[in-house]
Amino acid sequence: MRVLIVEDEPNLGRQLRATLEGAGYAVDLATDGEEGHFLGSTETYDAIILDLGLPEVDGLTVLDRWRKEGRTAPVLVLTARDSWSDKVAGLDAGADDYVAKPFQTEELIARLRALIRRASGNASAELIAGDIRLDTRSGKVTKAGEPVKLTAQEYKLLSYLIHHKGKVVSRTELIEHIYDQDFDRDSNTIEVFVTRIRKKLGSDVITTIRGLGYSLDEPGAPAPIA
């Protein structure tokens, strides 16, 4: 999953980026509203963390622009303001949730996970496909109750596919959502990770849809039609 952080406080921005990367997310960081708006308008994200008190362009304006442009990524607003009216303004501008500073990073990550799950139509923190279970809270994957060890990139790819279970996901979409902006992206690595995941979880766990991409489905389900 790929996340954009728009935060002008250098220490907080670096801390959030390191924490989210440690939790398995691909992360881009913008330090002002202008840069944040540009990235949010030109790149693809599963969720955005947006500070309201930004230089250049304030957070509410950035959020309003994204929504008017048709950008639907869930947005978690950060605010140091105590006024309830600022929180209401954020929600009215299109925010999906908010966290007031100072905050516990555990709470922020839990809210972020929930936003991403809901955006993909998943209510539970544990995502299931047949005998495969992925716990978004712990990052653990099991097959038939037995733990399966995945690399960071294998986990990111499996997580994105299981969040979008039953849908055809193109190589381009996978690349956009499991790598951050600065990563040297190579579409061939997707095939390598898919092959590795199949070896660990079963050859039929991910279906290749020729010319279109990949799909992860419930066992016995018909192949999706794009």
C-alpha cells in the first residue's frame, strides 16, 4: 500500500515516514501544500495523511482541490488546532478521519489501516482468501493456520491483491501502489514476486489474466472478467 504524507514539521514528517515504512507501506513525503497537492494530483495513493497548517497552500485548500479534481483517496487530517470548527471544516472539505496533535503513532496507523480497508470494501482487520489469512494489524500471513514468512515486497504485493480480492489488477497498478516515488520501478520484478508468493502459498493463489494482470480469488471462484 502506498501512502502520501503532507507535513511541514521536518522531525514529525521523517518520524511518520520511517514508522509507516517499518509497517510495510511505500511512502512519499511532501513538506508544503503546493508539493502535496501536486503529488496527490499526479500520483496514485491508497491513503493520504494531510496536515492542515501547511506553508504555501493550507491543508483545507489542498483537500478541497483534490476532491474537486475527482481524487478519491481516503484522507486522514492532522491538526494541532483545538477548535471543533476546524475539525468539522476538514470533514466537510472531504476528509475521511482526523487525528489531533499530539497523537500516538499506534492510533494514527490503526486509523490509516481502517481507512484503507474501508476504501477497498473490507471491514475486518483480518483479510481472508480460502485458507490464507493476512492480519493487517500484525503483518502476519498464515496458510491453513501455519505462519508463512514473506519478504517486505512480497507482503506488499499480496496485501494489495487481497485488499482487492476478486478484481483484476494490472502490473502498472501494482507498481504504482507498492513502490514509492523514488524507487527504481521495474515491471519484471512483479512477476518475480508473484512466482515467489506462489511457491510459498500455492500455485493457484494468484491467477494470471493474460494481457491484463493478476487476480487473487477465493478457491473455486470463476476467473474474473475485466
